[in-house]
Amino acid sequence: MASTTAGNSHIISNMTFGADAAGVDLKVFGDTTGYYLLWDASANKLINYGALDVGVSGTGHDVTFYGDTAGCYLQWDQDADKLILTGKQTIGLAQGTTGIALTGTDPDQALQVHACLSTMDVPQGAYAGIWSTMSISEDQDEDVSAFAVWGELWLDSTDLTGASHFSALWGNVIISATSVSSTGNLAGVWGVVNSPQGMTNNGRIAGVMADSELHASMTNAGTIAAFYATKGDGKLAWPYGLYLTASSCATGIFIGTGATYGIDSDSKVRFGTAQGATGISLDGTDPDQVFQAHASIETAGVAAGAYAGTWSTMSISEDQDEDVSAFGVWSELWLNQVDLTGASNFGALWGNVIVSATSTSSTGNLAGVMSSVNGPELFTNNGRIVGVTVDSELHAGMTNSGHIAGYDVRAGSGKFPWTYGLYLAASACTNGIFIGTTTTTGIDFNGAMVNNMVVTTVPTGTDGGILKAGTSGGHLEAASAGGQLHLFVDNAATSGSNRVVRVETLSSGTSTALKNYAIRGTAGIKTAVTAASGAWCIGVQGKIENAGALVEGTTSAAVLAQIGNGGTYGSGAILYGAWIDNQLAATPTSDNTWMLGITNTVADCVFTGMIRAYGAASYLLDLEPTAGGWTNSTATCSTEGGMIAVLVQGAVRYIQLYTGYSG
């Protein structure tokens, strides 16, 4: 029944209104219109408009408010200084309905809790404005979700404009101007997960979890992010959007499948500290890399395209007038004053293709490192375009006790050797290899090989050559004396043929004017250059160097001309073992010109003869004079056919030639 009391009432003992499962309404008015306290028993709800005091400071009392539902009550436990809410309780109306009306003033919240630490040096512990606990003490075999705090913000068919913020939970740490942070953590939202040693995890344990329940067909004209970091105008930017403390994570970031991009960054990404500094410490285990990218193709018949474990692009969209260098990938390995021993490998970039035992290569390329350069038709090149460039920044005064190579090819012990150290595909290069000036050695072959160089293609063009230095119209300019092609060979074989240079040219053409030269040597003086006394011009030179002993039956020849045993020679064919052909247009002004010169200037070396003819031949010499030439046909001889003029110690001597011989 209803009860009305006028005047003041001071209660100094416990009070109970109604009974369990049989509550009553309690309404207390204030002096100001519209201020009252109402316990609505049927709604199991306490409504208060105005202040409410129970007891006095230092002397409290228990207060319990029951609802109509058994086990549902609100109790202030004065002994524990604690407000206990038992049973299902609701402040305002149910979710999705009107709820408690907010007037739009600031601050204006349905539930406000204000707490403060107003005493210095309080005991160590955790202090909270709101402390909520939720316990599960029985096994669960259903899809049960449990939360210590659950927050929902309902946006009921509303258009949200402007830059307002909407969040089911909001954490805001407000720091006064004179505060100093501790060495601990200061966080807007804090999540901690505790577990005993014997716990078994079969799902996901997360400090913070973001679960999208957004409809897949919704229209998105903004940004959707599970974690979004921003800052106010004029405020301090977060030094780190995500900070993972040392040893706090076995894996810093895990990104599952199904994402279009694992990480999509419009800003610089850095791992470790600046170059040359300590960087991220590696503990020496294997594998142990600062950055790892693992990708796999596990579906047969994927679409044609380029797939990459790591893909990096760099674009330049404006003209540049400075010495600007740009790289899709830049990698540095710093060796900071360390001694490197053993056979370890060190490289700024490492490419390694690992093939399983059952794999079969395609007809394409399988390369540890592969590069390509793309350019449009209108591109103009003023520098160098290369597939791979190697730039030495080694100090010129460094000590080198090993070998230094711009390009190094090797094969592991017991591994398959490279068929080609350098392979240039057909029509891939205008010039196969270009070696610039100031190089000490263009190509150095060092080591046991079947063939140091093998050429299997035929040169094209009238001026083409298998091995070509310069052109017929533009010779190489040598700044110092010395051979331009050096071959120094020592042969330890005890049998067989040792050929430093072996050249064969066998014509398969049908042209009657074809000229074949196995070796063609040309030496001379360029136009407007005068050679000094003692200069030599020799097209081909052959020399014998003998530091050993030649026994009977051995042969040495500085120049050897051999005629092969194949083919036929018709009656009009001319065959020479050695041929000296003069192409001077006029008689030289010098009186010291010879078609064949044989000299021996060593007084103590006397040869058996100067010329030796050995073997069967129809003639020893075939002398065919032209315009007088080497004969003197005007001499008076009755039976002679002429005379051969011979210069002996400066005087001309004549050898008679007879037209017939008898006896």
C-alpha cells in the first residue's frame, strides 16, 4: 500500500522495501520541481532526479533495492564500501529503443562515474574509474561469448555528417599541463590477458580484437580500418602507429590469407635504426632475418602473370636536373670494423632458387637473380642502360689478398657446373662483350678448361669477324708499344700437337672470286707518319725459343707452311706453299728492297745453308721474268738463255742460264 510522510526523516538503521520477487515502488521528492528518486519495482529500475544521501560521512548503511524478478536487486554494502548489482539490470530502456534521453549538453552521459587519486603515495595496485569483472566457472559446449564490458552504439537510420566521432567504447586520458608521466604506460585503451600455466588455447587470444560485422554490400566512400590512428590539429603525432616492445611477441605482425595487400603504406617503411648503426640484433639462429617474406603458389594452373615473394616499385613522374639515383630496391650490408674469416658469404642482395628433387623446369628461365629493362619507343638514352651494373666503391689503397671481380661465377663442391659462365642468347646483343679502355687485362683465362673460348656462330656482314678488335675503317689506338693480342702458353704434354694459335678457314661457297685467308697480317705506317731509322714493319713474325735440347729427328721452324692432302688441283690452278705477292704501284726509290730476305748477323753462328730444297719436284726454281726483272737477257751468250743477276758483297755477279743441257 502507499505511504506518505511529511517533513524530514533520518534513518540510522537498515531498511528493506518489499521482499524477494515482490518489490514495491519507492518515490522520494525534492524541494525543486521535477527532482525525485524512484525505484520502479515492475521495471526493476532506479530513477533519480536529485541528490540522495544514506547515512553520514564515516557512518554508512546497507541499502538494497529489489526487483520483481527473483535474485535481482541493487545493494549498497556499507561494510565493503561497494555497490552490488545482482541479476540482469538495465539503465534506461532496451537496446535499439529510445533509452535515456540526452539533452545534447556537454558533458551529458547516461552513466557517469568519477574517481580520483587525491592522496599522494597511495599503495601499489590497480585503480579504476570503472572496474568490471565477468567469470565463467563451468564448462561450455556452445558458441558462448562473454565480455567483462560490452558497449554498443546504435545508429538508427541516421545520416552522419561532419567530422563527428562515434564509438561503442571511448577511452580518453586527459593530462594537465603540469603532469609528468611515469616510466610505465599511459594508454587510452588498455587490454591485458592473464592465464595459468596449464591453460590450453584452441582459439585466439588477443589483447584487442576488432571483428567486422559490416555488411559486405555496404557503400564505402571513406576509410574502414580495424585499427585507426589519428591526431588532432596542432597535436603531437604518434611517434609509432604500432609499437611492439622487445621480446613481447613471437611474431610482430601476422597477416592471414585473403588480404589484397598485407601492408599498404603511403609512407616510408624502416626496420631497425639508421644505416651503419646497430640495427636489429640477430641472435645467429637459422633462419634469422630482419625481414622475411614467404609466398607460395599451391594451386595448379594459376593465371599467367608475374608472381613474387617481394614486389617493389619506384616511380619518378617529374623531370630531374640533378645527379639523382633511384632504385626499386636498395640494400646495404655494413661490415663495421670486423675481421671476416672462414669461407662465409656476404652480399647486399642474395637470390637463391631452391628446386625440389621432383621438380621439372619449364622452357623459360630459372635464375637466382633476373632483371629486365622496359622502355617506350620515344625514350631517349643519354647514359647507360644495363640489365645489371656493378660499381666499385672500394678504396684504391685497400689491401687485396684475394680476388676482386665485378661478376663472379662459381659452383659448389659436388654440384653441377654452369654450362656457360656467360650466355648471350641469339640476337640478344649487337656486341657480345664490350671492354673499355684503361683495363689492365680484358679477359683473363686462369684454370683448367677443355676450351677457354668456343664460338659456334657465324659472323654476319662483309666486315664481320668471330674475334674483332676495331674495324677496317677505324683501328684501335694503342698508346704504348706491345702486342694487342697476347698468348703465353707452356705445354707440359709429352706427345701430340701444341698449337698456341690454330686457325682454319674452309670455304663452302661457290663464288669464283672468293679469297680465303687463314691468317692475314698487315703492318705498316699510317699516312703522314715518318718512321725512324731501325723501325720494322712485319706482317707475320715467327720465332723459335729453345731453352732445352733438340735431338736427332726433331724439327724446328719459325714459320711452317703445309699443304693439305685433300682435294684436286686442275691444270690451270696455282698452288703455293708460301707466296710473296708485291702490290707496290711503282718501283721503290730505295736500292735496298727485296722480295725475300734471309739474314744471319751472328758471326759465331754459321748455318749449313741459307735455303734448302728437299723432296721430289719437277723444278728447283721457276723463273719467269717480266720487263727484264731479275734476268739480264742482253748479255752475249751463244747458247745461254740469259743470266741471273746476283749481288755478292756489293758487286753484281751473273749466273748463266742455258736453254739445253747434255752430258
